[in-house]
Amino acid sequence: MRNCECVIFKLTNVVCGSYNTSWVLINQCRLKAISRQKIVLNFNATFVHPTNDIVVKYQLFKRNNGYKPWIINTNLDGCRFLRNPYDPVGIMIYNFYKDFSNVNHTCPLYGDILIKNMYLETVTLGRFPLPTGDYLLAITWKFFKNPQFATNECVIFKMTNVMCGSYNKSWVIINQCRLKAIGRHKIVFNFNATFIYPTTDISVRYQLFKRESGYKPWLVNVNIDACQFLRRPYDAIGVMIYKFYSEFSNINHTCPIYGNILIRNMYLKTEPLRRLPMPTGDYLMTMVWKFFKKPQFATNVSFQYVEDLL
């Protein structure tokens, strides 16, 4: 009797991307077919600086009219794990690639990070209950709490257009409002405005529109007191929007707000979206900023969200 594998267990696609090329360079991220059922992964990245603080977030998705979250959504202390593996699913994932990789030592990690000719073996699954289907394992790597690179992002989430305008140039001057393409799916936003007078009374109206034969209102239409919000964030959608830009901006204090207002190289990340059910589509976020109850300037940001890359 011939021995035969009772399952098909193979890689079908891989997508890798660096969020910060001053820290991580992706040199190679490619699949190669060795045979009909054996696909190997080759990965080569350069960690530009020694790294001893690594957090890995891994999520498993199952395909069902797009990829839907399935069972696993975990954060792992990467350096602690390399010293003493402690998470059962993390151990399983590590066992998939450890024999093919030079990641075989504790932190710091530095220089070329390699995976050569890795393929999937069912023995590594052990007792993990995996029904027949198509799956996506999305892994995001953070160094010192900042996302640095990802393998197999399950969505496209990028800005496609931005428009800014001042209603009152004696109060607000827009110096810069521009998108720049860093990669195919990574677009960064740079914004520079000058608030000429100290401002202690700011309200923001934000509306979300979805494109359906033109942009139609979709779910969100809210006014918030921005100065109250900066003292104590109180609106769930406002908190989500603030998380998109807070780490890229100098708006990190309470009112009054005055002088140059900056957003530098901001890009969209999926983490803040967790609790907002966002179908695939093209969207427009409009924001009107009022000082002392009078409109002063507006920002309109168009973006694309696509659930399924594969």
C-alpha cells in the first residue's frame, strides 16, 4: 500500500509590507511552486537597528464571502517568547518556519532575517482543529510599540484623495494638504495649517459617506466639542478618528490650540477600526471645524477599504 497525504495543506499567496523603511526593509517576499501541492516561501528582510522590544499580533481569518475573523487574535511578546516559548498557537506558528529560518536566537534581532524554502507540514498542526477551507494568517510586528512591518494584511485600507480649505484666512491658513504614495497600498498624508489666534472654543462636525452612485451618508454624522474631547475623550467614533492621526501630529495637548498644526506622514492602520463594521467600498470622511461657532476650515478625506486581498 502506498503512503499518501490525506490533506492538501499549502501556501497560496503572501503579501509583505514595511510601515517604516528606516527600521525594516523587505528585500524578498515570494512564493515558488515546487510541485502542484508544494509551495515554498522565501522571505528576506533587514532589521536596520538592533531590536529588543518586539510585539507580534497574529490573527487567523477564514474565507466566507471575504475573510472573516476565526478563533485566533493574539498579541505576543516576541523577545520573551524567543527566550521561553509560552503560547501554544505561537509555538505552532514558530514550528512552521523555525527549521527554515535564522530566527533561532533571543533578542536583540538585527540584520538580515531569512526564511528559505519554507513549506507547510500537517504534523505541525498537531491537535489544532482546522476545518477544510481557505485561511489567512495576518501578522503585524511592532518594535517599541510602533508597527514596523506586516505579513499578509487581510485588507486594503488607504487614502485616495484629500481636500482642505479655509473659510477664514484671517484665522486659519492652510499651508500644506497633500497625499504621497509610499507603496502600492500605503499612502501618507501631510498637513500643515497655521491657527493665527489662540483657540479655546472648537467644535468639529464629522460625517462619513459611502460611494453608491455618488457619495451617500453612511452611519456617522456627529458634532463634538473638540476642547472637551482633548481634555477627556468621550465619543467612540471621535476616539477612533483621533487614533488614526494622533501619533503623527502635534495635537497632543488641550486647548488653547495656536500656531502651526502638523500631521506628518500619516497612513491608515486597521487597528482603530476594530469595532466599526466596515464593508468593502470607497468612503469619504468630511470634517468641518468651527471656532467660536463659526466655520473656519474643512478637511475631506477619501479612502478605500477592501476586505479581501486574495
